[in-house]
Amino acid sequence: MSDKKKQITRRSFLKTAAAATGTATIAGCSGGLLGSSEAFALEFQEYFKEHYRLMTDEERTDTIERLERLSEIKKNTTIDIDSTKPQENVLYGYAFNVTRCEGFMECVDACVKENNLDRESKNQYIRIFEMENGEMLPDQGDGKFFHQVPRKGHFYMGVQCFQCENPPCVKACPTKATWKEKDGIVVVDYDWCIGCRYCMAACPYWGRRFNWNQPQIPKKEVNKKQHYLGNRSRVRGMMEKCTFCIQRSRKGKVTACVEACPTGARVFGNLLDPDSEIRFVLKNKKVYRLKEDLGTDPKFWYFND
Amino acid sequence: MYLLRWKVFLKERTVNRIGVVNLKNLKKTKYFFGIVIITFFAFTAFSSEGVVSKIKNANKKTDKSTGIHKSISLPKNVVKVKEDYQGGVFYTKSRKSEITRYKCSSCHKTQKKVMKNAANITHGDIQVVHGGKNKLECNTCHSKNDRNFLVTAKGTKVDFDHVYNLCGQCHFRQKKDWIGGAHGKRITYWAGERAVKNCTACHNPHSPLFKKRWPKTYSVPLK
């Protein structure tokens, strides 16, 4: 072991070299050519950090402190980034009542605000499809309706990331920037994503979103309660997706869409708790999953009354 | 007959393929393949770790006094529901604390005092659109004798906080779903003690159907 420790790995060599160059540059430009030298140093350290899953707890707190400080310096907003781990004996599941949903789109709006989504390109994790009675797949429905709802002879079907138990997007990722957490949530490490969009192509449900431009959020509307794997600020050219509001659900709260739903069409809970609402739905209602034949094993069920 | 034909067919096939007729060997290979197929199916059946099997195996009750459940306290103004759900006791939001003019008996007293236009001022905004053709009247649900209570068709008094017992007379299916968790929703937390919204939190009891309106936002086509 001691021999191994002494060896200099390529990564650590690069890190030290880079840090040395960085400090030299900062020292050279202490006059303020590069703006705030503190921000520059922090960004430099951020650039050479480890993959989130390989970080120790200390490294995690370090990077979170850096990100919080960076946001304070650059955007002048104090944020609180959280890194709560998955709880024991918890597997999140979701059910959507097709009969109850009336297409008011309150969930979409709440999701955009909760997850700090780009307002410019109207990025949304949830899509509500207006479908004629008798249709089964959202491909046949109208995803961009805008008229008074509910419309006669139609029903509404919400689609978002289904947090598959056997996620094809994870298999497609070449940099392992996306993975399934122990509580069943598929997350993205935004700093390791290279934006190749392979996962977007692999997902049969259109569950993933790509940042075509730098996300624009009005300063007043920024949700300051963030999670490292959830709604912290993202940059242009990487993937993001619904994380069942990881910053909320890991604290015991229901997701933003569930809380916003005016008709109670959305059910969220722990699949491993036999008394939970979601288990009641699975036991007592006619449930089905979208494209179940693909074997992706989504944890998102549709049901009707 | 068919069996014989089949045997002949197999024989011919073996002849064609291997060039040697040996029924005994053929039988052995058949058994071998059979065993392989059976073991394959058995293996896939036992090794499948899908969500469904995970759910089916999870039957242990969660201890609400440990982990995340411990840190979550009940919201304010909740009352214990008179019926149990599959996990035992649960709570619902109190209604009485939300009614601005409760207690009703502060106006509706036994002694007669006539005020001009009083009903119109206080309850004029109420429009009853409930019950379809057999439109409901005030006293279908509100008690005539004790104004602080609601009343069922059988004449049992129902507290405003336990309104689910009144609605459940007709909407018994919804009540069953509400108790179980398929109708209505929880207040803020999925963890901790179960606290759900009351019927009247979402439905206006006088016209319970959601009104037609514009959606809050719209979607643009995916790129």
C-alpha cells in the first residue's frame, strides 16, 4: 500500500501541475485582469474535481462550498447546495391517474420553478399530452395544446423521466456521468457530462433534456434550495432530467409536481413501504406502464379510476 | 399415426444431417437440450431483480420512529381521521379552522331575529351545482337543528372536520380510495405520519366539479 501511495498518478500530477500554473497566473495577474482572482482559483479547482461517485465526503463538502461561494461571487445569490444521500429501504415510485388529470399544466409550471429550468428555451421536464379517448400512446396525442381545458372527449397523460430500474440511458453514457442511485433515482453529474446526447437517443420515453444555451433564470425566481445532483445551476451543452425533485424527496417531501397538482392525479411514495399510497394504487387499481415490453422496468405507473 | 410420422421425420432428419441413424443418441440429445432449456428458464425466473419482484418481496412495515420519518412533524391544524388506512392511524386537515364565520351558531340561533337581506350578504355567493338532476339543497348536508354540524341522509350529525363521512355517503368509492391513497393527496411530505388533504381542500362542496379554464403554461415542441 505504501508503495502505491508514493506513486504519482497521471491525474494527481496533472492536478498539481495545473494548480501550480494556476497560482502562477493568478499571482501574475493580481492586478485584476481576470476579474476576481478568488473566483478564478475556485473555478480552476472545480475544473479538476473528481466524479461525484468517487468523491469522499470531505471532497463533496469542499466542492459544495466552492460552488456556493462561486454563486455568491458571480451571480450575487446565496444558495444552499445539499448532498443528502439515499435513505435505507426507500425506492421511489410514481403513479399517474389518467382519469383525474385535466391538463391544467400546474405541475409543469411548478417543475420549471422548482428545478431552475431555462426560461428562454422553455425547457420542461414534464409534458402533458392531450389524447382522444381510446388512444394509448402519447405519440398519438397533442403535446402542445393551448386552449381551455378539459376538452370534451379527451384525456390527458403526463410524461416525464420514468426513473427506470433498468435504464438504457445509463448504459449509453460514455463518460458514466449518469447513474441510478440506490433509491431508484437516475441522476446526472453535470460536471462529467460531455453533452454527447447518447442518453437522449437511448431513452425510449423522451425523458432527457439538452441545454442548447446557457440557462436563463430571473434572479428573483431562482430556487435557492438545491441538490448537487438535482437543481443546481447547469451550463450550456449538457443533459439534464427529472430527478423526482431529489432535493425535496430525499428530505421527505413530495415532488413539486405532486404538490402543485390541483386534481390529485399524481401519487408519489416509497415502493418498499407496504402501507404507502403508491403500493395501494399498485394493489387496488388497474395499472400499466408505458412501453413495458422494452424491459426498461420504469417506476412510473398509469392508472385509472 | 402422427407419432409414427414424427419419428420417421426425425429419423430422416438425423440421417440427412449426421448421416448416421441412431435413435438412442437422438433421445439423449433431446434430453440434454430439454434440461438446458429448463435450467435457463429457472435461472432467469429466479435471478430477475425487477421492480415488481422487489415490491413483492418488500412486506416489512416501516418503522415511523426511525430515519427520515423521525424528523418530520405533523402539519398544523390536523385532526385524526375516524377510520384507519392500511398503515393504521392517519390525519387530515381540519376544516373548522378554515371557515371564516365558524361557529355558525353565532348567527343561526334559536331565537328569531330578522335582518334584512342577511342571507344574501353572507351566503349569496354560493351556487349549488351538485347532484345533477336531483339538485341538492342546503339542508341535504347542513343540519337544520344544529347549525354547527352537517347531517347525513340518515340523520347522523357529522363534524365539519370529518366531512369525508358526509361525502362518502354517495362517493363511497372515492372515500375508499381516499383512505387508501389513490384519491386526494398528502400534505407536503411523503414520509412521516400520514397527513392528507380534506375533501374540501380541493373540491368546493357546493359545486365540486373543476371548472374549465386556461392551462397555466404551454409546451414547445422538443428539438
